[in-house]
Amino acid sequence: MPAQPADEIRLAVESVLFVADGPVDLATLARVAAVSADDIATALDSIVGDYRGRGLRIQRTATAAQLVTAPESTQYVERFLGVDENETISQSALETLAIVAYKQPVTRPQIELIRGVNCDRSVAVLRARSLISEVGRAQTPGRPYMYGTTFRFLEHFGLERPEDLPPLPELDAAFEAREAEQEFEGEEE
């Protein structure tokens, strides 16, 4: 099969992302454009560069991409859509969301280990708002669900990909301290 010109691949990727009503698997984009996954990655990188400073963005995870509005245009889009600007997330849900965002995939018991309190309600609220979702099951007793962030999370916080989160070493230190504390308590019993 002859190689496709870069402009044609970009055209295919951009068009499919525009008409899709959500994230599109990179494998699907490769199949539709009849090119390799590397060609899709190159096209996405090029499109991302073209959209800098404009009203649109490409959000990506390792397996999917989505075309969204730029975070700088939020006030205009919300005004157009009539979105309630006063809708907030509780402090406990925000703490839970931060843990999921930085430690994903993470189980509810791991979240509770870090926070030190039950997080059932926060997880339910975050799932209802489509900010987190179940991404698998842990290979531990009881096989608890593992949670990760969603494209809605990326859109809400104006991120192109999960790796764009700012570094947060305090979370790693808190998690390790809680784990060590719980291991010590288990040895005493």
C-alpha cells in the first residue's frame, strides 16, 4: 500500500474527530485513514501544534483522542450553552479527584488509605459527573475496581493529556507514609 501524504492523514484524523461525539480510539483512526499508529501520532502532534492559541484542542490519552474547545474559551461556550457557572465540587470530592488523577489507576481502598476517610460518596459524585470511571479491576483479594480520569476530566481542567498535570511530590510522600503506617499497624496485631 503506498504511503499517504501527511496532509491527507491530518485531513482524515481531523474530520473524524470533528464528527465523533466523544473520544476515538487511535486504532480506529489508523484503520479509517489506512495508515499506521505512528502516522496517526504524527498527525495528532501536527494538529495540536496548529491549534495552539486557537479555539480548539486535541485531548489525548495513550489509546484515544478527542477534539474539544480550548479552555480559554470556556466562558463563551458556557454562556452559549447556558451552563451554571456556580456548580462546584466539594472539598472531599476534589481531594479524591486529585488522588485519582495523580495515582491512576487507583482503587477505592488506596484512595481511602491516602485520605484516611471513607470516600464512597466522593467516588459516586465524581462518577456521576463523568470525571472518573472504572478502568479495570485490581489483581488483589476482592478484585476492587480501579479508577482513572476521563476525557471529561481533561476537558474540565483544560488539559490535553493526563501527563500535563503539574508535578505533585507531596501526594507520593503522603501515599508512601500511609502505606508504611498501615504495614506497621498490621505487624503489631
